[in-house]
Amino acid sequence: MVISMKAWICENPTGVDALHWREVPTPSPGEGEVLLAVHAASLNFPDILIVQNKYQFKPALPFVPGSEYAGVVEAVGAGVAGCRPGDRVAALAGVGGFGTHAVVKADKLLPLPQGFPFEHAAAFAFTYGTSHHALMDRGSLAAGETVLVLGAAGGVGTAAVQIAKAAGATVIAAASSDEKCALCRSIGADATINYTTQNLRDALKALTDGRGPDVIYDPVGGDLAEPAFRSIAWRGRYLVIGFAAGGIPSLPLNLSLLKGASIVGVFWGEFVRREPKANAAALAQLSEWYAQGKIRPVIDQALPMDRLPEAYARMASRQVQGKIVMVNQPG
Ligand SMILES: NC(=O)c1ccc[n+]([C@@H]2O[C@H](COP(=O)([O-])OP(=O)(O)OC[C@H]3O[C@@H](n4cnc5c(N)ncnc54)[C@H](OP(=O)(O)O)[C@@H]3O)[C@@H](O)[C@H]2O)c1
């Protein structure tokens, strides 16, 4: 076992500038834990919030951020059954991924199927799990329905576009630039709306013959929420995923009455905790779709782990298309 490791340490959660890339002793796995050599870790939006003390989960200080990662088991602690040194796994532990090694509770690990690259494994469960739970479970999406995905070129957005297509829906992807719209078409979107240059309501009317989308997937919030909800179809489902734009919007409830439409909350982490069997079934369907080539993480960039601040800056400035992944050099 290596005596020391490197990691981005957060001692003072005031933002990315307060993170430090440090050499620290490699911890030994305790009871029920494993030591993982991290090969790849992806950036999810909550990784921005957690280092500013703005996320709902507030880890004890100091901590290593990095919610989702993948690598190889190096050592296991007492009482760990079901995984052993050499196993390739993905970890959804909330923290720990932005380093060369991590100690993780064994129940936060998922075994990797043969041929599943670490970069994809580190960028999979969080985004695809969220979008599957949102569209298929909370949104009851049926083949032939029309879905509007806002922030469609982002992490959960690209996953939502691919999942909605895999489920047989027509997908309208909406994003803030022509470049992002082109990416969405390349991964299967049937139509796109650039909401920086186009009026969202007019464009939706034109694309749906005035009907509106049956399901709206909204990870952005802010000023887009109300025009989107005003456009929803009869019996539509508006999925509340997140508020990347910063503002938490308010919606006039009469719109819900007039359209017979539902506003549906989505909280994937809580779903995983409360409904493990349903989550396992969703992950099984996602693995099958991955094996069939129907879904595939869009990797914006793979950067060396010590360049984490660049990745944070890219995500905060809305430049990431798909997922940004941090990688450790082998050896
Ligand atoms: N409910 C749940 O269970 C759950 C699970 C996972 C994630 N989430 C939430 O989903 C949201 C998206 O997460 P993600 O990891 O997919 O993030 P992401 O890759 O950064 O995507 C977010 C998208 O939001 C848009 N955006 C608009 N204003 C923005 C701003 N001021 N800053 C950053 N992005 C902005 C951007 O698209 P355009 O430039 O095209 O507008 C961006 O592509 C977050 O709020 C996250 O907390 C919720």
C-alpha cells in the first residue's frame, strides 16, 4: 500500500480558491471500508456548491471534494465482503474523489462491467441515475411523447436527451448557444432551441404545433422556468431538477390548473437511499442501454487531477458540454 497520496483538501469551505493540492498520509480502510486508487473523477454541479458550504450535505472539515469517481480497490477493511483488491469499481460517496486515493464505505461502490472505461464510470450514475429517475419514474414518460430538456448540453441534460430518446420520446433540447445545440443534435435531439437568441415560447409553439411538450426537464430554473411551464401540454409533467442559474423560480399555480399539469420534484439521492430496489432496477436498465450503445457519457475534457481549479472554472462559466473528468496518471 502506498504510504502517501495527494488530494485536494478543503479546510475552509469558501470556494475553489481555498482548495489545496497536498500530499497526505494514505489512510487505512476501517471496518466496512475500502481503499481505492482513483483513476477518474467527474465534476457534478453539487461539487461547486459543497466547497462553498452551499450544498445540503455539509461534510465535516477538512474533507476532499469529488462526489463521483471510479478506480481499483487496493485494500479492504474488516467485514468487507463482495469486493477485493484488484476489483474495478465506481464510487458514489458524495466526497473523496479529487485525489489519487480515497477511503470509501464499501456500500457506496458499484462493480464495473467488463469494458466499462473509468472515465465513463466516473461520469455515469449521478447524471444518468438522476435523469432516468426523473423522466421514467417521476415523469412517467411514454414512447411517442415530447420532452423539452433545458440546459440540455450539461451533465444531467445530455443524459436526459439520451434517455428520452432511448425511451422512444421526441426530444427538444434547449441550451444557451448554437454550439451547445449542435452537440445536442449530435447525441440524438430531434430539434433544438437556443434560448439566448430565440424566444422559448414561440419556438416551442412552432415545434409542437401549438400543443407544447408533455414533459419538461428543468435543471436550470431562473428565468426559463415560467415561460417553459406556460408552454406545457395538457396533462404535462414539469420536472424540478435543480437551479443551476442560481434563482429559485416561483410559478403561478393557476397555470397548473389550466393545463391539468403537475409540478414534480426530483431528488435522486433521497430516492437511492429510500428505494434501493427501484434504484438497482434503474441502474440495470441504464447498464443495458449502455451496452447497446443507446447512452454514452459525453466527455467535454479529461484533465489531470492537479488541474481541478480549471475544471471548476469551466463549469461555473457554463463552458462544459457533457461532463468534465479529472484523471490520475497510472503508476
Ligand atoms: N434533483 C436531483 O436529484 C439532482 C441530481 C443531480 C443534479 N441536480 C442539479 O442539476 C443541475 C445541473 O447539474 P449538472 O451537474 O448537470 O450541471 P452542468 O453540467 O453545469 O449543467 C448545468 C447547465 O445549466 C445551465 N446554466 C444556466 N445558468 C447557469 C449558471 N449561472 N451557471 C451554471 N450553469 C448554468 C448551463 O446550460 P446553458 O449554458 O445551456 O444554459 C449548464 O450546462 C444542478 O442544479 C444540480 O444541483 C439535481
